[in-house]
Amino acid sequence: MPVSMTPEALRSKALEVHHRLLAHFGKPVWRQPLPPLDELVSTILSQNTNDANRDRAFFALKAHYPSWEAVRDAPTEEVVETIRPAGLANQKGPRIQNVLRQITAEQGRLTLDYLAEMPPEEAKRHLTRFKGVGPKTAAIVLQFSLGKAAFPVDTHIYRVTGRLGLRPPQLTREQAHEFLEKVFPPETYYDAHLNLIRLGREICTARKPRCAECPLRDLCDFARTQEVSP
């Protein structure tokens, strides 16, 4: 945390960031929510790839197999080939099948619907027990499928919040989930998550950020180091 900012000031800044992004981009609307098991598979497919490739692989799975049980029991090589568009298929195929098998072993059937009855922290701990399911994947399932308070941190949010000074620079991406959940109010998680990603994709890009166009430039630690004309 910037040493000059108290926790209260940091939360106030985060709320101002949220309000300005709503004013600039409007209220974001994500795709139709998926059932939690579908969301988990989709998010595993999304790791280290873009949304288009994730969706191609996800819909290929849904078209090729009649159920998640069929995916679980299929030859691994066949699953790997089906999800090839997502990249890293040799890792993601076995990872998906192992998660499906573990859920079946624990629950007696393939479902994650029981997570709806758990408090967010308990549900998060439950999901991150699965190999290959980290804080981001768990938070996406909780926020977008189950409507639970969770703040997923992807590469865009990690970069943007670092530049804004909303998190300590030495914080890892995994640590940033818990930290930013305390900085942003829970009722802002959905909108703030999606609008920060949009800001990172369209304006606060990894290379050559367009600070002069940014609605947050006067709040941004990074912008203050740049020669920016309003």
C-alpha cells in the first residue's frame, strides 16, 4: 500500500475509480451466466489464452460430448484434441478430467451446485483444493456463476491496480485477490472487475498506455510519472 494512504483513503480512491469507470464505460453486462460446473471448465480453458479461443474450445467440448460425465470418462487424448484451440491442451485436458473425477468421488455425482449453500470464503477454499484451480478461477466461478462476493484478478486488473496505486507493488497476483477484495466494496465487485478489464484492454494497455485518454489519469500514480497533456 502506498505509505501516504491510509486504508480508508485507499478504499475511498477505489470507490472513486469505480464510479468514474461506470460514468465512462457504463454498467457492464457479461455473457449469460453458466452453471458452476460449466463455468469452472470454461475458466480452466481460459487460462493463458483469450476469450475467443476459450469459447471455441468450450463449445467444441459441448458439441463433441453429451455430458460432463462423458468428458470425464473419454480418452484423454481425445479431450486434448477437442480443446486444442484453447492452447496448452496437453495440460488443460488432464486437468479438467481430474477435477471432474475428484468432484464425482467426493459428491457421488458431477455437480458444484452445493457451493451455493457455502459462504464465499468456504466455497473459495473448496474450489482451490482442486489441482489447477487458483484464486482467479475460483473467484470467477463464485462471482459470475453463483453471485457470491469475489473479486477475480486477471493480468489487466493486476496491471491497472498497480499503476493506480491501489495495491502494493510487491504483491503477487494471487495475493492481490484478497487485498483488492478489502479495498473495493463487495457491491462493486462485478462492475469494477469488468470495467477495470476493459480499461486495461482499451486504454491502460501493457505497452504504450494511452494516459491522455484515461478518465482516471488524475488518480493514477503511473500517469503522474508521464508527460501527459489533459
